[in-house]
Amino acid sequence: MRSALPYAIVGGIRFYERKEIKDLLAYLRVLANPADDASLERVINTPTRGIGDQTVAALRSAAMGAGIAITELLQLRSPVPGLATSSASRVRAFGDMLQALRDALDGDSLAALLERLLELTSYREKLEDAGAERASRVENIDELLAVARDFDQRSGADEDTRTRLGRFLEEAALITDWDRQNESRDRLTLMTLHTSKGLEFPIVFILGMEEGIFPHQRVLDDPQQLEEERRVCYVGMTRARAELYLLRAERRLRFGTISERPPSRFLEEIPEQLVKSVATPDRPMRRTPSGPTMDYSYSQVADQSDDFGGGHGGLAPGIKVRHATFGVGIVRRSEGRGEQEKLTIQFARAGMKKLIRRFANLEVVSDGSEEASAGSGVARYYSR
């Protein structure tokens, strides 16, 4: 979006066209422009707060009669003809909330304003009724917050939140218009790996090749689901007719949190002679040291001798261990020797942890091993 590249989402909706994003942007538009009655009518009962169509019609009629916007009418706090006492109370509460949001415009960032908006409306909490869609809708909200934080970082330090809000809404509108105007143009096609089945493209990019993303965190302790992830990865790789790019990030800002994840085990399972590794200029590509090809799934483990395969009395990458608190995990990195050995371990539920072996009290878990298989073809993967 920042580069204004036209794109289409197969089987999905563009980011700024999703309901929760349109709702939150409508709130922001009301704050930026009190005369925007269309946006106000969208959010006056979103989330549901008992303000129905008849109440909105009465507000619209009263505002037109006074020659002012509905937002201005709410600020006057004057009695509105035709409103029952209970409806008038709900309308007054909504007006008070808008005023609290206007007060937040004096803050120092757009992201803080959006956080305050989510807090006062309880929008995120009231998504409980969204059923199976709730998780993805909450992720969309978190991503909008990440977009707002990015916008704050790109803005001048001396720019107030009101000015910043206006530019943010203008940029969002331009992006949306660009998408609508370029539907016939050549464009990037974005899709999930499941959606890609049966399709082919000259060039394919698979993103997020990191442990905890692909394969997903929730499947790391389930060999059957992990095998399904591996199959889906193969499907995605074979969609490419000419070139395949596999990309990962060493550090990822996701929903406002920076995390470091090791490369996906699926990258390591590709025979090295089939891969052309390309790194960013300032950061060389790091690949697991050469040696026997191993599948690092929880059902497979490196050969464990008395020194646990480390060659220096340490735990070798790929060894499966159990921690009393964090549960089962896979050693991803080992530094040092003996009791001072520092281990980086990817735990199924606790995520990535850095531990000193002397205090970790780890138990090595062995459940057999088998060789990993890999198909033919050429892949390139990037480190960023």
C-alpha cells in the first residue's frame, strides 16, 4: 500500500474494506470532521449501544431543523423532540464518549488516539459475538494499530495529532481509491497457501518462513498437524513455474511487538545444492551448519551420543528437550561449553527462550529419528 502497488486478494477482502477497519476509520473521520454525518450514523450504534433507527431519524430531523450537523447537536445536549427518556440517555452517553475522544486529540500520537478509541468503545471486547471470525478481526484491529504506529514514526515530531489524523485519513482514502481505479491493471495476486491449490504463476513469493509463523506456533507440538503444514508448504512451492522466493525476517514487528524467530524448519529441509541464498547487503544469510539432513519436527531428533551430539559437551541444534515450566522444545542454538552453555530453545507453547544450561535443568527427549525427504527444483530464500 505504501508503494501504491495494485493488488488483488483471492478469497479475501482488502484491508481498508473490512468491516472493523471501516468502523474504526469512521470514528476517526467524525473526530476529524464533526460535519461528517454519514460516518457518525455508521458508528452511533457500533458496537451496539441501544440507539436504533428511530432514534437516529429523530436526531437527523432535529439537526436538519437547526441547520447543524448531528455531532454539533449532541454537543448542545439539548432535548430532542420525539426521543424517549431511555433513548435520550443513551444518546447523551454517546455524545459524552465523543467528547472524551476529542479530548484525546490533544495527545502526542495517532496510535494513542486509536488505543483510547478502542478503550472507550470496548470495540475489541464486544467482538466476542463475532464467533469464528473474532480472531481474524482482532488481528485486523491490531494491524491497524501497527499502521498507526508506523505513521507516527514517519510523521514530524512537531506535528500535532489533529494534523496527523487528517493526513492519515487522507492516505487511507487515496489507497482505497487507487485499488478501485486499477482493477483492470496488472497487479500482485495475494492469497493463502490453501487458496493457491490448483493455480500456477511464473513467479511465486512465500513469506513468513519462520518458526511460529510457518509452521504456525499452534502446530509445533502436534506431529500430524505439522506434517499437514509441511504438505501445504510443498503445495505453495510447486505453484511456481519459473522462480520461487522464500522470505523470512530475523526480527518481525507483529501487532506492535518485536519478536525474533529462527528460520522455518522447512527451509532447512531443502537440499542446500538446490538453494541460492540471497541476503540483504548489511546482513549475511545464516544457515544451519552443514551436516546430516535432519527434520527438526517434534517426532524426529538428531543422533544423541554421550555429549548429546554437540561435539563439545553441549546440546546440538535440533535436539528435543523438556523444561519443567516451559514444556517441550527444540534447541535452535548453542553457545559456550559445559554448565555455562547458553541455549536458544523454541518451546511449543512458551515460544523462544534463552536459557543457561546450568540452571535450566533440561531433560533430553528421544523418540526416534528418520531422514527428511525433499523434492527437486530451485528455491531462493532471503533474510531480512
